[in-house]
Amino acid sequence: MGFEEGIGKERGGVGVGYQFLTRRKQVDSKRARADVGHQLAKALSVSQLVAIGVGTTIGAGVYVLVGTVAREHTGPALTISFLIAGIAAALSAFCYAELASRCPSAGSAYHYSYICVGEGVAWIIGWALILEYTIGGSAVARGISPNLALVFGGPESLPSYLQRIHIPGIDIIVDPCAAILVLFVTGLLCLGIKESTFIQAIITALNVCVLLFVIIAGGYIGFKTGWVGYTVSGGYFPYGINGVLAGSATVFFAYIGFDSVASTAEEVKNPQRDLPLGIATALSVCCLLYMAVSAVVVGLVPYFAMDPDTPISSAFTRNDVQWAVYLVTSGAILALCSALMGSLLPQPRILMAMARDGLLPSFFSDVNERTQVPVKSTILTGIFAASLAFFMDVSQLAGMVSVGTLLAFTIVAVSILILRYVPPREVPLPASLHESIESVSFRYSSNQRHDDGTSQAIPKESADSPLIVKEINKGTKLMVHHKQFCFGYRLEISYVTFELCIASSSTYIKSHENLSETTRRQRAAWSIASVCVGVLILTTSASYSFLPSVLRYTTCSAGGLLLVVGLSVLSWIDQDDARHTFGHTGGFICPFVPFLPICCILVNAYLLVNLGAGTWFRVSLWLLLGVFVYLFYGRTHSSLTDVVYVPTAHVKEIYRTSECVA
């Protein structure tokens, strides 16, 4: 029947080959979750998901990016840059929405890539996300204390135990305020997902009120003063279209955060409905607020006169509204606090998902019986993030946050292509079900035998194509070619005649369809690979301006050709019918496949390539450490080391058989 032992049973050694990198897990079901102990609380609705998404996304970036990007890239056209970046982020949001509703379990992009791509890629994504959320949370915490000091009148106005202290000799500036804030937020997250989300929703609502004040009050001042920022001599596009696109690439990172919504998928009451709505609403709210704030601020002050550090506050100060500085600074603090909660929320759940799969120690998968959150993981990650925020100036490491996010966005888009065209046809089941698997396998093998001995017609086939005949009378397996013999009857297969053979025409037709489906899947798989390789070559050669012109244009052409060929084939062939039943059905379906996921891959790959050599060097060291952890622990302790892979269509029957046996 084709049931095969899972790759594994190699706990003691390195194993043969690298097939363990491609083993894929099953979409979590209620039956599978029943075996993992205490469950996460089903407590989140759409409004709470929106609060998480908006609160995590709108950090202090909007209070700073407006001035920097307008001065250096866009001028008054900053609003257009935010719109383009929002559309680019929406490409990833569409992909996340489908996968989150189909596979509503903790782990976000790690979980999706483990199901669709394989264990090796899933480990890299999970390991990169751990780095992203740790550094991201620490960086946010380090940004709170300077803003807090401004509210109290300066750095010296804070209590002595909260002030930054420079340690001579080792040139380190410790930040007790940042560490205390991280530990405080960690305590809130341990109370429960409903309680922590309620607090985050209040903070997010206050931050949105501050931004609405900026929009309304700034708009009133703008109409009163004549919008001087839009009357500059350079016009609306002083840096041209290239400047607008460069600004879009910069402000794109202001939209990072909606993936935190996907990490809470297991705690959503109705994930098929609420997750897509939560992601879409959060991203839409953020985009509208960004565009409105930027439109007002660049209209109040000429772009070349903006303060790059405090553009919004300085805009009100120039118009004699000094008291608004305190309100805007308070908004920045609220935004940072909400972003800190959003940064620390997903990491324990990713650790929990990886521990459930055996790739990390089971310590991380423990869920507290009372609060129904992974308290141990939350406390450990909080202590680590607080230590990092206390001792290190993580601003230089901020670029590493983008690597994890963009890698996750890219692999989620690739997972959509795999899900639609080559979804897994086999799923792993535990070896404890071996008896039930053998029973079902024997039953299907027996049903395929035809002992009635009746002769049936075989359809015609081309002369150069082999005809596979399975289960010919009495179970004999035979490969029949053109003009060969079948039980003494000479087969003359042509375009005109039909000959009789003791076989089942339905078996032939089924075999022929299987051959066609196999061919389709092979073409789809090669096309997806062609798209990925083409995007990598195209974005790399287009970004490396130091290459000779001939080499650069040649490689760009080659990459573009691979991309176009892969896209054309995927557009031409049919998608897999199994996509209709993959995972939890009835949720959101990503539109415009394969165009939308491929555009998403292209955008994220371009941003990844342009992050800089220094960032990639530091990230590579972290990923190399992750490879060693996986090889010496995760690979041998994976829950897929002792499984049997069975066709998806027979999983329910195998479980029913096991229940009957029990």
C-alpha cells in the first residue's frame, strides 16, 4: 500500500544521508494535542488579536521614522512610501492568514514550515525567530528609559536606581530601567493570555489616541498655516520615484509585528474566522495611521527642516504648541511598552512548539495548569531579555531582528506554494499504531485483487509509452509494453484498435491518472525551486552594484528567466486537489496564487540581500550555533525519529481501527 517507516530510529548515531532534514510533521489535530499535557487557553477574539497586532506593530518607529525618511529619501511623498510598504506587507499578511487558519497551532512560521517544507528549514526559522524576539524586546526596552527621562525633565531627573550608568574600563552603559521593565512585562505575561492582552489593549488604545491627536490637531494647524511643507520648491517628489521606493524599503520594517498575531493561533476561540480578520484589521489600522500621521507632519514642517530624532514633537514646537511635546513623548513611551509586550509574547510559544516536536528539551513545553500559559519558557526568556537589555547596547544588533522576520515572511510564502501545488501526501503516525496500520494496509491490498477472471478492455495508448497493469488476474503484477504478450495473447496497442486482456480497466485508468498526477507534482516542485533560485540570483545580482556590468546583467537575466519560467509553469498547471482538505478547512484562502506569494518572496528576498554584510555575519554566527544544537540534540530527539508515514486519506480509518482494537 505504500506505507513506509519514517526516517529515523537513529537516536544513537548520525544517520545515513540527510533525509531527516525533509521530514514533515502532521497538522495538529485535537487527537494529537490531547497527548501534550495541559493546553493553552482558548481566550482570544478578534478585538484582542487586533490589539496585539496594532500594539506590536506601532512602536516608537513612527515617532522617529517620519523625520529620518522624509529628510533622506522621500520629502513630502512620505505618505506614498508608507502606502507602498503597507501593500508589500499585505502580501505576507495574506499568506499568514491562510496558513494560520489552516494550521492554528503555536509556533507561527516555524510551525507552518515544519508542515510544508521540512524539519531542517523549520529549525532554521524557529532559531532565527528566537533571536528576533529576544533582541527586538531588548532593543525596545532600551528605548523606553530615554523617553521616560524626557517626561521627567532630563536624564538626571529619573530616580538613581533607574538612571543609566557608565561602567569605566569595559565601556558598558547599563540600563536598570530597561531590565526592570522587561521583568515587569514578563510577570504580566505569566498571569495569562487574557489578562496580559487586556493590559496591552489599554496601552494600545492610549497610543492610538495620541496618534489621533497628532492627526486632528496637526491637521487644524496645517489648515491654519497653509501646509507650508507642501509648498517647498522641490515639489512633491524632490528625490524622484527612486527616493520613494528607497523610503518604502525603510518604512517596511515599521509594519513588522502582525506575525505576533499568528503566534497566538492556538489561543484563539475561532481561528478559522478570527485570525484572518485580526491580521487584516491590524495591518489596515497601522497603515492608515502611518499614512495620516506622515501626511500631517510633512505638511507642518518642510522636510529639510525636520528634526530627525523628534520630528513630531519639533513640528508642534515650531508652531508654538510646546505642551504637545509631553503628550507626544508619552505616546512614544506607550508605544514602546506595547511593542515590548508584543515582542516578548511570541517567543515562549515558539519555544513551546519546538519542544513539543522534540527539537528542544521538554522543559520549554510545560504549560501552567492555572494560567494556561508556558510560564517556564516565559520566565526564562524574560530573564535572558532583561539581562541583554541591562548590559548591552543592542542598537547595533537591531538589523538582526529584520533577518528573522524576513526569513519567516519568505518561507511562509514558499509554504503557500507548496500547500497549493505539492501538499504532503503522507503524514507521520506514531509507531504505537503499527498494528492498526498493518491491518488497514492489508485490507486495502486485498480489496485491490480481482479474482473474477472476467476480460475487460484496455484503452489505447501510444506506442512509445509503457502501460502499467497492476493486479492482473490472481494478483500477478506485470509491466506491459507495446507489442508484448499477456498470458499468451499478443497485444497490438495502437491508435485504432483495442485488444482484450485479463485485467481491470479501472485499475489501468487509476494507474494512468496516478502517472499524470506524479508528473504534475514533479513539474510543480521544479517550478517552485526555479522561482526560489531565480529570485535569489535576480535580487543578489541587482543589489551588488560592485559587480562588472556584463556579469551583473547576465546574472540578472538568468535569474529573471528562471523566475518567469517557474511562474509561467505554475500558472499553467492545475493546483493540487488535496489543498481543499489540507489542515483545518473553512478559513481564509490566499488570493492570486501563484502571483501573490511569488511577489512576496521577491520583495522579502530583496530586503534580505540589502541588510548588509555586517548583519549577515552576526546572524550567520547565531545560525551556525543553531546548526550544532540541532545536529547534536534536535535531530536525535525529534518526535519524527520513530514514526510510520501513511497516506493522508487513510489516517482517520487507522485511528478508528486503533480505537476498536483498544
